[in-house]
Amino acid sequence: MSALEWRAGGSLASIFALRMLGLFLILPVFAEYARTLPDGHDAQRVGLAMGIYGLMQAFLHIPLGALSDRIGRKPVMLFGLVCFIVGGIVAAMSDTLLGITIGRAIQGTGAISAAITACLADLTREQHRTKVMAMVGGSIGLTFALSLVIASPLYRLMGMSGMFWLMAVLGAIAIVVVLFGVPTPPALSPADRTPFRVVLANPDLLRLNVGVLALHAAQVAMFMVVPSMLTDAGIALTAHWKVYLPVVLVSFVLMVPPMIWAERHGKVRQVLLAAVAMLTLAQLLFAQVHAMWPIVGALLLFFFAFNILEAMQPSLVTRFAQASRGAALGVYNTTQALGMFVGGAVGGLLLKQAGRPAVFYGCAAVLGLWLIIAWNMKAPPSRARSQPAAA
């Protein structure tokens, strides 16, 4: 990769990491904190406070992604980060669950994932884009693992209010990175933009949208069950990070060779299909295992395939979309958010009505359907090898 591509990948991955670290840090401790609030004893309201961020993102990914095609990536990123900071401050200064919910909703209006990913695509050549997407995915995965380790100590040190203030600080650092670290991508002329109806109807993009919905529905649903499986296998809840951290790190190492092979030899379709098949197999294994090491093995298989798809799919969106990448990625991120909602809602229903194995069999069925839909995907467009221009 060129120096420009390394700079683009590193700076944009760091923006993702800074935002996601702030969000991930509260996940392990928020439910416990909410019980200390005057209005925090209603589990449904606590769930709303947690989930409203994703709901707002789902509403705004498409308009903000399309807006980034029109006015540029950086202005949209800056707007989203300001929303993230303001929401963090509102939540930090609130001593009620309602106030925190409002703060989380404001944070969610900063739906800039599509703009960031489109900016990354603008600044990288297609033969290197999957590798740069892997940098972004790796930063998010490592941030998630780090949050599991440090969330409880930080909560004891600074309290929930301090953690929301920390979110605001991380958002401010991300603004500095946008202003001084991210290269300015070339502007997209109106003649180059694809009509939104064409973006929605593109069959190759539809397959990828179905895929990300299935992927994240399965992820959320299975993690309604996996923590209790680990606990039943003898691993205390506070020690679960000792499983997740090495599994995530090893999966990142394992994902690199197949991704490089796929790009060099034009086997993207084959590797994508193999990864979906491995995800399906992992769900079937989860339905059968109970002891610690088989669970760890199924987790490793899941994250290995999951990380490959998290890197490949956004790269493929940018290649199939060509122009109007922001709009296409907005749709992609919206279906991702909807997948997380569906996974939580349906996974919870299956768990309540039919028990743990039903959750995994349901995930396997959804992933198997994705495999059938993806089977006829075309090879992505041939890669352009010219160096992207940037300011």
C-alpha cells in the first residue's frame, strides 16, 4: 500500500476505534449502574436507554451517507462527532435514566459509519481496500476486547458520569484526527452520482445487505446465550474477557492469509461463501457443546469467519456501488443496525419459548438462507490500480 493509503487507513480506523471504545465501555456496567437511578428499575426502560443509540443510527445512516456524497465526507464526519460529544455531555450531566436516554439518542444522530467507510474507499485502490477495511475491523474488535478488560476498573474509578465525559473527550480527539490526520478525498461530481433508486435495486448490493443483516442478527442472538454457556462451563462472568480477548486476537491472525489469497487470485466469491458456511457450522456446534474448550473452539470458528466477512463485505459494497458509495454504505449500515435489532428481538423470543439450542438453530437457518442467496453473486468489478487523489 502507498503512504496515502496507510495514512487513510490508520486515521479512519482510529476514528472508528475512538467512537466505539466510548460506546463499548459502558456495555458491561450500564445495567448495574441503572439500578441505582430513581427511574432505573424498569428493565424495558433500561433496554431503551441502551438500544436507542442503534435505533437513531438506523434512521440516519442513509440520509447522512447520501449527504456525504453531496457535500463531502469530512463535513458529515465532523457533524456526527459533534453530536457524539454533545450527547456524551448530556448523559454525563444527567442523574436520571431519562436524561441518559436523551443523551444516547443525541449520540445516535451522529451516524457517520457510512461516511467514514466511503471516505476510506475514496482514498484507497480497490486491490488494497479489503486490507484497509480489515484494519478498521481489527480496530473495532480490539477496542471491544479492551473494553471488556478495563470497563469495570474505570467504572469504579470515575463512575458512569466520568465514563460519559470520557466519551466526549474521545470524540474531541476524533475531531482532531479528522481535521489533521485524514486526507481530503476527491469531490464527487453530480454527474458521477448514481440515482438512489438504482442503488436500492442493485442485486449485488441487495445480496450484501441481506448478508450484513443476517450476520449481525446471528451475532446479537448468539451472544444472548454464549455468556451464560461460559458461566455454566465454570468461567466467572468477570473472567469472560480471558476467553474473548485471545479468541479475537487469534482470529485476526488467522483471517489474513485467506483474505490475501482471495484478493491476489480473484477468489473473493469463494472465500465469502466459505466464511458464511463456517458461520453456519459454528452455530450448529454451539447447539451441541457444553464444555469450555468446545465452546472456545466454536467461538474461534465464528470470529474467524465473522472478521473475514466484516472486512470483505464493506469493500465489496464500494466496488459494486462505484459512485454514490455514501448512499450504498448508508443502506448497508442501516440493514446492519436492523439486523442487530432483529437478532435481539427474535433471539430473545426463541430463548424464552424454546431454550438455548433453538437460538443457535435459528441462527444457522438464517445464515444458511444467506448462503443460498449469496451463491450466485458475481465476481466484483475489475480493480482499478490508479492512485487515488487526495488533498
